[in-house]
Amino acid sequence: MKTNWKSSDQSLFITRLNSLVRKGYSLDEALRFLSLQTDKKKRTDLLYCLEELKRGTPFFQIMQQLKFHRDVVTYLYFAEQHGDLAFSLNESAELLYRKQEQYKKISKMLRYPMLLIFIMIGVLYIVQQVIAPQFLSVYDSMNMKPSPFNAALLASFQILSAAAVIIPSAAGLCIGYYFLYFRRIKPSSQMRLLMKIPILREGFKLFNSYYISLQLSTLLKGGLSYYESLLVFSEQTLHPFFCEEAKEMINRLRNGEHFEKVFDKNYYDKQLPEIVAYGQKNGLLHRELYTYSQYTLTRLESKLSSAASFIQPAVFSAVGLIVLLVYLSMILPMYQMIDQI
């Protein structure tokens, strides 16, 4: 029975494996050494890896069977093509580490705001179902009408209560749309739909540019031509979108287009064609693509952090406004009643 490796365990394993390979260990030797340093369940998985390697199973397929992160499996797939296993292990370990750090940072920033949101939903429910009806009944018993401001406050709670129902319902519809329709359409059609969402568009452009520039740089560094590198992309099935993209790029190259022009699409950062053209001129395209990929990854992380840091004060502001409305909804009607006595 295969173990469910946590992301942190995957990152630690890949980092240690990379360290051993760089020190001159063969893959078999490194896996056998690491199997002695881990718990019983993971040791069983690593011994399984060794058996599969003896049978000739590619390492990336074994990691896929063990349900390692798709990015790790993809890096290892490309390592089979360009032969630099240590480089791919290093890049995948660093990417996993960065993802974990981003996840920790974002979850830490959003944990308290999310708790406040749930508390305020409870407060809104109490105000709407208990406090507001009592004030309205008092108004009726005293033959009074709420002031325009009090009426607006009570109406605002009705709107907020409706939003508390509508937003989760809309989220449920989006999840249903994803499973029933989105997952079944072609990857290129999926990407076109994602590019229509302003809040996601820039992030996907940066990720697409980062991924294809990094993998192309390793393939080119391994001695493959542009055409051969795109063929490798077209034959992999781990990222279906890039498989489709590579096939289209190959057709465009066959029709006589320049290599840099095939990246001049809405799916990629506008700087990518310029980087490709510059790399072709100086004969160091693999170096320029790798440098650009690291720069793009930094930009992507910066945007994620900025989005998270914007969400937190926005949630705090919304919660503060709701608290103010709750306070006013209880105080102002009482003042109005006192004035009427």
C-alpha cells in the first residue's frame, strides 16, 4: 500500500535525493540510502521505487504512481529527456519549498479574517432573526414608524443576510460548473476561459511563461533543437495545455514563422517573445530563458503576496463596517423611541 506523502515530506525527500545525486550517488544508491533514513511506510515506497527501476520503469512514472506533486513529476519527465537529473531535482525541490512558504504565508494572513467572517455571519443572523423583529414589533405597538436612517439600517441587514446566502450558493454553482463542464473541455478552451477573468489573467500568464521558459531552457541546454524541444513538450501528457500548445507551435514553425513569434499569444507574458529573440541573437537562448523564468517566478510570488495582503485589510474593513452597523441598529432605534415618549 502506497503512502500519501505530504507536500513537506515530498520537498524534504526531493531535496535529500538531489543532495545525494550531486555528491555522485547513482539514483539507485541514493534511494537505497534514503530508505534507511525514513519511517517504515515510506521505506516500503522507496523499496518499491528500486524494484520498478530495475524493471525499467521511468523514474517520473514511479513518482506519478506515488502521487507526488504534478510539478515534480513533470520536472522528472523532462530530466529523462535532457539527462540532468540533479538540475530537475533541485528546481522541483525549490518550487515545492516556495509553494509551501507561500501557502503558509497566505493561510496565516487569512486565518483570522476568515474566523471574523464566520463570526459576523452569525451576528448578522442574530440581528436579522432576533433583534430586528423585536424592534419592529415595538414600533408597531407604539404606532411609530422607523426613521429613514433606521429603516435603511434594517434594509442593509436584509441585504447582507441575502449576500451570506447568495455568495456560498454562487461558489457551489462554480464548483458544479468546474466538475460538470470545465474539466471536460479542451485545455486550450479552459485557458481561454481563464484569460477572460481579470483577477486570474495575469497570474496564469506569468505561470505559463515561467513553466515553458524553464523547461525549454533545460531541453536546449541538453543539446536539443527548438523543434526537438517542442516535440518533447507535445509528447508529454502531464500538462495537457502545453501538449496542445507545443503541437500548434510546431505547425507554425513548419509554416515558416520565426521561433519568437510562436510565443506572441495572449497566454504568455509580453516579454517572453522579446527574451526569445534576444537569446537567439546572442546564441545563449537557454541561459536567457532560465534567467527569465526565475525572474517571472519572483513576479508571480510577488503578485500572490500582494493579493493576499489586500484581502486581509479588505476583510477587516468589511467586518468593521458590519460591527458599526450592528451597533447603530441597536442604539438609534432606542434613541428614536426615547424621543417619542
